[in-house]
Amino acid sequence: MVQANPHVQVYYSSIALNNIGVSLLELQNYRQARITFNDALYAMRTTYAKNSEESTATPARIDARVRKAVECLAESKASTSKAPCVALPSHRSLSFASSAGDIQVQVHLGTPIRIDEFDNLENRDQDLEATILMYNFALAHLFCSKTCSSKSLAVKLFDGALKLFDMTYEVVDTKLLPLELAETCGQHEIAVFTLAIMVLHIRAHVLTEAGILSKVLECYEKLVLLGAVLSNTAVPAGASHTMSIAAGAA
């Protein structure tokens, strides 16, 4: 949970940068999206600092990066020159639902995630939102690797995407452990389940492309387990997502 502190402004800026990065991905400006997600993570790290001396990410510096990202977004919207759209192989959707029909989770391969912006800090999960930023950053690496003209740089970007997806999976997996025994599922749990499914889906694809088949099997086994958990989980009335799945993603 995010605590009120002098860096709250920077925290909200990290969310804004994430959502700008998603828009840049949708506009096929993969390179600038990767830069923007990096800036978002840079800002988010500040909110973990115990005091202002532990971070160089001052509100003024982050504001400058937000302004730059907004300018790049406006330029991308006006530009007629775009990178080739990345069409991932096996571009298919996965659907999961509880036996009572309370949970409906459907995801598409390589879909970025927006984070809802609202003023109430009390119910926010900073770790989950930082994980979403990392997931989007990994996607940007992957898309850049598919459109990069330099083969050596493309390999580095792909390797970076794989490492970031691995890191994202490790964090999400720790959040899943207590949920797998829960009988009910609130809005936070829905968000964790959705993110887990999305991460496992794209991670399996990237691992397949990298030829690491033993870990691919691990991803699909986990997806089967999540399906079984969801089939036995109910959702209290009024539960909703705290994150958004971007429409029309690359």
C-alpha cells in the first residue's frame, strides 16, 4: 500500500508515464514506449525510498520526463510514419471463468496494461503496479526486438524482454500463493489473477521462441492450475478490476 509522503506526486507521475507508454505501444512507437516505461519505473522506485536522500528522482525531474512523454505521444499521433506492426505468432486469446460465472478473464497475447488513476491511496497495491510497469517494459523490449534493424541490438532487446518477463513472473508467483487457497476473490485478487495469466501467456511464447521448452511446460502447468483455482472461486458483489486491459494493442 502506498503511504502518503513527499513523493506522492512522483508516484502518480509513474502511473501517468505507464499509461502514456501503453498509448505509444498502440501507436507502434515501440522505441519511445520503451523509454517511457523506463522513466515510469525510475519514478516508481522513488516511492520505495525511505527518504528523499535515497533517490535522485525529484518531482521536477519526473515532471520533465512526463512532459517529454506527452510531447512524444502528440507527435506519434500526428505522424504518418510508424514502425511495422508487430504481429506475434499464435496471436490467440485465453479465457478463464469460475463455475458460477463470477470471474470472466480473457487476455490476448502481448496486450499492455493501463493502470487506473484515482485519488484514493489507501487501496492501492504498489508492488502490483510496479509489476505491471515491469510487464509493459518487457513488452516494449519484445516489440522493439521485432522491429530493430540491428541484429545484435535485436538480440539484446529480446534477451532483455525474456529477463524482464522472468522477473515479472517471479513477483506475480509470490502473490499467487495465498490466493490459491482463497474461497472468495475481491478486486485485488482479480487483478493479480489477470496479470498472472497475461504474464504466463506471453512468457510461454517468448520461452518457446528462445527454445527453453522446460520452462514453457512450467508456464502451461501454472495456467492449468489457475484455471482450476478460478473454477472454485466466488466473487463478492461489487468487486471490480483496479487495472485496465488496453484495447487495440499491437
